[in-house]
Amino acid sequence: MGTVTVLTGKAVFTDPQTVRVDTAEGTVVVTGENILINTGSQPVLPDIPGLRTSSAASSTDAFNDVLGAIVRQD
């Protein structure tokens, strides 16, 4: 399994496989086939009748699906 590196700062995609992150310690350039950016926000489901019982997925659901797929690769 690959490694996870947590960077805190302002990030900008410079191409489809590259992110430049300006951190307190300096600029870091990250390249990879898959790059996950977690903003720390939480999804909000609006109060729409039937939404909570539907198969609507939030960004957290998608993240958990991706994380589960990564963990199962080894």
C-alpha cells in the first residue's frame, strides 16, 4: 500500500497529476495518479422531502468508498 502525506496550506492544481501546495515551511509539489484533497468541510443535506431516504451520496460517502477501495488493494 502507498503512503499518505498530510500537507496543510493553499493548494493549486498545475496539471491533472500535479498539485503545488504553499505551506508554512515552503512550497511542496506533489505528483501522482490519484491525489486526494480533503478540505475538512462537512456536507449538508437540504431538507428536501424524500432526500434522506434516497440513494443520494454526499462527498463523505464518496470519500469513504474511495478510502475503502484503497485499503482493500493490499
